[in-house]
Amino acid sequence: MMMTTQAETNAKLPTHTIYVVEAKEGNAKSNWLPVGAAWEHNGGEGLSLSINSLGISYLKDKGQDANLVVRRNKPQE
């Protein structure tokens, strides 16, 4: 059985989370629905994305634009 180091395990975790943002009217806060994950390329020049389109379809069915936001994950403590 092959052992996995902590660094190898962390390398497989997504570096970013992808959200679809549902805008609200007035001063109400927007809803941020996580719909996917992203992994930064080794050279830092791009991202590989995995997106669940159900969250996007939800807003489209309501007649709203689906605005996607990619945010870097905060380090786990």
C-alpha cells in the first residue's frame, strides 16, 4: 500500500470555490451558492474548473442572469 504525504493530499484539494451569485433587490445581501471548484495550474497561469450546472440552471429558470464568481479558498487551520 502506498503512503500519501500531507503535501500530496493538500495538492489535490481545490484552490478556489466557484459560486453563482443571486442578486437581491435593494439593500438585501446577495445569495452566494457554491456550484463548483477550481484547481490552480502549476505555473499559476490558469485554473481547471469543475462546475455543477444545477445552480446555474436554478437562476436561469427564475429568469435571472447567472453570474459566476471564483474565489481563492482560505487556508485551513
